[in-house]
Amino acid sequence: MPSIFSTEKRGRGRPRTNPVAQHFTMSRELSAALDAWIAAQPDPKPSRPEAIRHLMEIGLQATQGPEAQDGRSDGA
């Protein structure tokens, strides 16, 4: 049974499902371009992390063949 004096701090809300935190620095120009892209999106506007994830997915799909874009890996 855990002690009531445990110093382990638990986060609030739903636990994450195996995320990998990424921390990076971007130029002011790239940050401004990201903010402009977010502003051009329909409501509800994505947050910066959501926008970065979305744009990364688009970029990665563009570098892969058509089989990877539709989710198939068997070439069918």
C-alpha cells in the first residue's frame, strides 16, 4: 500500500500513450510562417504543437510513395 507521504507527483488528466517529447528551436521567420499558417486555418485553430505535428505528417507523406500515403504497405 502506498504511503500517504509519498513524494511522487502525479500529473492531472488522462495519462499519455507513450509520447516522445521533442524540444527544438526554430528561427523567427519559421515561427512567423507557422503562425501565419495557423491563422489561415478554420476555427477551431490548431495549437502550435498540433500545427507542427500536422505539417510534419504532411511533409513526411509527401516524401514517401503513394503506397505509404494510403496506409498500405503491401503494395495492393
